[in-house]
Amino acid sequence: MGFFDKIFGSKEEIEYKITLAKVSNPLIDKIDEIGEKEVRDFFKVILDATERSLRGILFMDPEEFNFKRELTKEEIDFWLRKVSLALVAYSYYFFLVEEKSSFAQFSYEAYWHRMFNSYNKIFDENITIDDINHYAAGLKEDTEKGYSKSGDIEKILELTSRDYKTLGAELLHKIWKKEVSSNDKKALFLGTRIWQAHQQIVQPFLLKLLSDY
């Protein structure tokens, strides 16, 4: 890597950033139009985690998986849209506590209903709780049956892997034109990296945000 590559990035990275801006800038503009600061901050963190995970997969992950390629505007849009939705879904179930009082539970649901509506406005979508459940089915089951609380590691791994593959398979098919049947490890790898972005970027933000909720 030459001197200018270290400063500005490789030719591929520069082209990626140019294409990314065409997709992400309008999304950021929509986020900035949201009235509630905590909602604006949440979606800026979601978008940041979503983009960082994509950049890492394209430019920093092992070459054996062959993820590195030039993405179109439509492919980047698909990634930002679907991964953001998955991160919202993970956030909803990761912080859902069933033992809350009826009032607290109602308030929690109302809070996330606002988040879902904001996602719809930002991405011009019409998601419902069914879409949330689609991407976080494993987390939902864990919440309902308490595997994490009982320390059932085998079951937790089974459920989390299911969620990773659900998202990873869609991304693999749409962006890399691969079928998951013969690329199961790749789908799992993609989903795992996105969950790591949730752990490292989204969860610390939400812990701080919801501590006052």
C-alpha cells in the first residue's frame, strides 16, 4: 500500500465511499428531520454500525470468503436497509424484559413502536412486528423460554445461529449472488459479523440510553 493509499484509502475504498454517500446521505437527512433527539441518535448509531460492518466485510475480512467486490448503489441500499432492520430487531428483543409491570411493559412497547415507525419513515418501508420477528426469531424464543437465564449454552448457540443465517442468507443471495445451500458458512459468517457490530456499537449506546428510560 502506497503513501496516498494510507491517507485516502485504496481506489476500491474511495469508489465505495462515493457510492455509499449517494445512499447514506439522503438517509442521514431523513434522520435529522426526526423531532426526538433520542430517536435521531439511535438511528445514527444503527446506520454507523450497519456501514462499519459492511466496510469490514468488504475490505478487512479473510480473503478466503471472497466478499471483496465493487457494490452498486442498489446493493449498498439493500445492505443498509436490511442490516439496519436486523439491528433494530436485535435491539428490541435484547432489551425486552418480560417481568416488567404492565405499565412499564406498555411504555416499552410504545417506545419501540416509535422506533419502528421512524425506521419506516427513514427507509420508506412499512415494517410490522412480523418483520422484527423474522430477523430475531431466535432472540424472541430465548426471551420467551429463558434459555439465557438458565444457562443453556447449546440452545442459545442454536437460536443465535438461526438468526445469523436468516440475515446472512438474504445478503449472500442478493449482493453476492450465492445460494445459502452451498454457502452455509458464509451466511453464518455474515450474520455473526453483524451481531458483533450490534454488541460493540449498538448495545453500549442502548444501555446508556435506556438506563434513563
